Amino acid sequence: MSHDQNFKNLILDYPHQALAFFAAEEAADQLSGAEVTPGRQEQLKDRLGDRFRELDVPLLVRWPDGRREALLFVLEEESDPRRFSVHRLAHYCLDLAELYKTDRVVPVVIFLRGQAPRRELALGTERHTYLHFDFITCELGAIAYEQFRDSNNIVARLNLPNMRYAPGHKIDAYAGAVKGLVELEEDPEKRLKYIDFIDIYADLDDNERAKYQRDYPNEAKTMSQFAERFIEQGRLEARREMKGFTERFIEQGRLEGRQQGRQEGRLEGQAMVLLRQLQLKFGNVPEAVRRKIEHADPQTLLVWSERVLTAAGIEQVIGD
């Protein structure tokens, strides 16, 4: 499973909400009127033989009214804290700062499981620190799901199953995520896309799913009806598309048939003219010659018609 891709989709589909949730201390109350656009992921290479350093999603935040300078948020999802490298993140942020010609860079690391192994980087000696690097951490497993159970932030609601809950509250976290998806997202394709996201991270077994349908019938019924309508809509669209394709195919066949009929008519006319020329000059035309003429292509018929003028016999007309 690609957790990186799952969270990348989530951040790109809901950039404002993602920043407000994952980087609340910098963005929670500051994004009103801001434009958020994805930045360049793969950084330019110093040499052609170098490998790209690629993390998750850089988001460039601009305020058109100019009330704040632009900010570059760098979001990285890390499903295994042991793989996290603060040095790699620092290097990546420095590259982005140079690329965008800005020092206003906000690094954010989303830890799906576990805690950050190292929260900062300091380069220097006991006398002086020459470089200090820190970043915002969002440890999903450390957040109490009750804190966001009724949130209007769809990114927070979809992540309820990834948050901390008591063993008996797993299904309630799942129900809160589903309800949030229904209430906060109107696009049917995104609903279908992110019910998968919820299912992946809730990972309900058969007993838990049956309990969910029993304890939360309204949410279960709503999503079931939506899924059925979406599937039926897909079927209708597929039928319409197939019908349109069939009609276009038939019409194309008719056009090609008429064109082919005209070509065959011209070909038959050429053959009849040649046969008439042979009859007038040489008399009876043998059946084998007739079949050969009837199966000849237009260019060959033209050549034979020209030969009739000078030929002494039929063999000289249709000979190779």
C-alpha cells in the first residue's frame, strides 16, 4: 500500500484543509483569502548523474491582497518513523528555498504511526550553533479522535481512524469519518474515492462492519444508497456511451458501405467496358478470361483496355 500516495492525493484534493489541520500553528487562522498551489516536487539536479530527492508535496501559499508574504509549506508523510531523516528533510527544504528564492519555508512531517525519532537538527560546536533546523510534527496516533469528531475540516474527519481512540471506540471513529465525508463532500467521485481511504485506515473486520451497520444505520444506509446510485449512474453513462459509439460505428459503416459501393460500381463498369471491347474486336470471350477480368484491380483493367487497341489476340491483352 502506498501511504505516501494516499496522503498526497488527500493534500492535493484539499490543500487549505490539509494545511489547517497538519500545520495548525502556522496556518489554522491564516489561510482566508489565500491561494494555494502545488509546487515542484522533483528538485533540479546539480549534475546529470545525480538522483532526484523527492519527498511529498510542497504547497505555495500566496495572499493576492499582499497582507502577508508568500509561504512555502513542505509536507512529508512518514508511515515508518525509522525511515525518517531530518538531514534529508533539511536538505530538501534548502533546495526549495533556493529554487523559490525565499526563506519563508515551513517543513511539516505527518507521522502515520509512532513518534518522530528526532525533532530538530543543530549543526555546530559547544561554542556556537551554526545551523538550526526544526519542523512541525503531526503525530496522528497521538491525537484524540474526540477532538475532531465533529470538525468541519474534511481532512481531519477522514483521518479519525488514524487517531487515538479507546478499543471500544474504533467503530465510532469510523462512523464519524463516514459522516464527515457525507456532510462535507458533495462530489460523488471524491466521496467514492475517500470512502476507500476511510476503509483502508479503519480496517474493520466482518464483525466490526456488522456492528457499524447495526449501531449507525443512518450513516450505513446513506453510503450504501450513494454507492448504489453512483454505480447505477456509471452503468447508465456506460450504456449511453456504448449506444453513441454503436450509432457512430453504424453510421460510419453506412458511409463506408456507400463509398465502397461506388468504388465497386466503378470497377464493375470498367470490367464491362473491357469485355465489350474484347467481344467487338475478337468475338467470343472465354469464361476463364471473363473471371480474370472480373477479379482484376482498376489499374490492371486500365492497362488491358489500352492494349486492346494494338493486340492481335486476347492473350496479348491479358497476358502478364
